[in-house]
Amino acid sequence: MGGSIYSVRYQAFLKRLRQAREEANLTQVEVAKKLNQPQSYVSRCESGERRVDVVELTDFAMIYKKPLDFFVNFQFEPESSSDTPH
């Protein structure tokens, strides 16, 4: 299991993070104000430049009115090799 922010799973998470903000009809500036952070913080989180921890994710989820599993409940095709550990 890789820890890279560029992993397929993390990229899927980032897509969901942006999607949640867009579905909430909020701009990065509006979210940043609610978090008492600069707009660049939201941008760096959404781009993967800054890793989002579970406490921060909870804050985003509350603002976007989404359950936590919205951000991490995604399906992937099985690996082509059956002996790959998961």
C-alpha cells in the first residue's frame, strides 16, 4: 500500500473533495472563510499539494453537509495480479 499523494485512491479522494464543494455551491474563498484559513489552504488541499487529515476532513464534511464516507467510499477494479497484497 503506497503512501503517495499521487496514488489512485488519493486522487479519487481529491476529486470527491472538489465535487463536494461544487455541489454545496461554494467557492474556495467561501470555504476558506468558514475554516478561518486563506483561500490558498483550500486550493492546496484540493490539488493534493497539502495532505488532508481526518480532523480537517471532518471540517470540510460539515461545511459541505456530506457524510465522511462520501469522500472515501469508492470502488476500484481489482488488480490484474491475484497475488498483490491489499
